[in-house]
Amino acid sequence: MTTSDIQIWVGIAGSLVTISVSVLGILNFQLRRDRSAAVGAAFKDVVDSLASHNPTLRMAAAILLRRFFDSRSEQGAAHRSYAEEAKAVIAGLLRESRTGPVQKALADGLRYASSLAQADLQGCNLTEAYLGQKKGDKKIVDLTNADLFKANLTDASLKGANAAGAVFREATLVRTVLTGANLTGANFQSAKLDGANFDRARLAGAQFSGASDIPAYVADRFNAETQVVKDGSAEQ
């Protein structure tokens, strides 16, 4: 084989590599585009099912919404492109939902979001929601600076959650479990706290002015001038 032949074959090989890379790039783009379209269609189907008159279908849809938070699921593909929309849909529905199985399924689904930091959960019905840390599960729900103004957390659990700076102003926290939670700087002004459990919760700087049924072991830590916790964790 002459030098000229070698140069020709090298040129052909180079061209094939260039073409292959280009084709693969186009195919990958198409695959990503098709996958995003499929996820979008699935999201629309789930949201439409939430408006169904069939309670079983609504319950299934409420549970399926969680899958948009999970990048390992088919609905969570394309880098969880509908995760924020799923969070917004859940919050919107919880502002209108009556307490019951579907409402609880939606509320529990928020635990699967990668983060609830700065989330707008104003007025949400979170009755019996489990947003706390589960045994054997390292996930800590992040509610840092979340807005739960006038939310209903009756019988809910935020056990071990990180809710530093969260706003619980005028919220209902009747029998809410807040044990071991980080509530540093949280706002509980005018909140209803009948039976709320703050055992071992970190409360430095938390505000309680106007709140009702404040546990004595929390009130004992107030500053002399204001209803703001001055230090440490609350222990019964």
C-alpha cells in the first residue's frame, strides 16, 4: 500500500468518525427530546386523573405524583424536569383538599421532594402528613425557610426535620410531632400548639408571641422581655 493510499484511508476513517459522532449526537438529542415529551405526557395524565370523580383513580394519581421526584423512575427521567411542577400541584391541591385519604397521600408525597426549602405551603392541609425522619432512613426533610402560614398540621409529624427559619405563623399544630426537629429561628406567632411535642427540638431564636397552648417546657426558655426562645433544645 502506497503512502497515498494510506492517506486516503486515514481520511476516510476520520470522516466516518466525524459522521458517527454527529449521528450519535442527533440520536441522543432525539432520545432526550422523546423522553421529555413522554414524561410531560405522563405528568398531564396524572394531573388529569387527580380531577377524576373516581376516588380510586384520584388516590392512584396522588401516589404517582411522587415518582416525578425520583430520577430513578421513568416519570423522574430527564433530570426530574417536572419535580417543581409536581410540588406546585400538590401544594395547590392541598389548599383546597378536605382531610381524608387522598389529602394525606398528597401531603405524604411532599416528603419525596429533594427539598422543600423556601417552599410556599401557605394554607395547605397537611393533617396527618408524615414529613419526619423514618427509622432506618437517612433522609431529613428540608423545610428551611418554608412558608407554612395558616397551614393545618394537625397530627402531622416533622420529627427530625430541618425547619430552621420556617414560618408557622397562625398555623394549626395541634398534636404535631416536632421532636428532634431543627426549629432555630422559626416563627410560631399566633400558632395553635395544643398538644404539640417539641421534645429535644432546637428552638434558639424561635418566636412564639401570640401563640396558644405553648408547652411549659418551651415557655420556660423564653427571654424575659419577649416570647423568643433564648437558647438550647426543648426537653420535657
